[in-house]
Amino acid sequence: MATKKQQDIDPFTAMESLREALSGVGIVLPSLAVDVASPQLRLVELGRVRSDVAARLAEALQRGGQQ
């Protein structure tokens, strides 16, 4: 269950923060967007990516974002 603090995070701010963090490790999610169809849920769509991008994302997460 989401806490009040989690529900108060603006999805557009969260999306841009994620986009910047991913860009910092050389990863672009071309379909990254806010789900405007369900504004009350504040969802961020990660979208679809090629398998090589998914593998690079996994590697970046595993090393804690350090290059």
C-alpha cells in the first residue's frame, strides 16, 4: 500500500528525475512518459526498450549507477 508521501510525488517531476538519472549513465528510455489516462494513480510509464538497453539498465542498477 502506498504511503501518503509516495502518493504526493508529482509524476512529471518523478519522470524527469528518472530521465536525468538514466541519462547520467547513458541510458535513454524513448517511451518514458506520464500516464495521463489515470491521473489519480500518478503512474509513470517506462515503456518498451530494446533488449540491449534493458541489459544496460540492469547493469547500471546492479553497480549502483556507478560507471
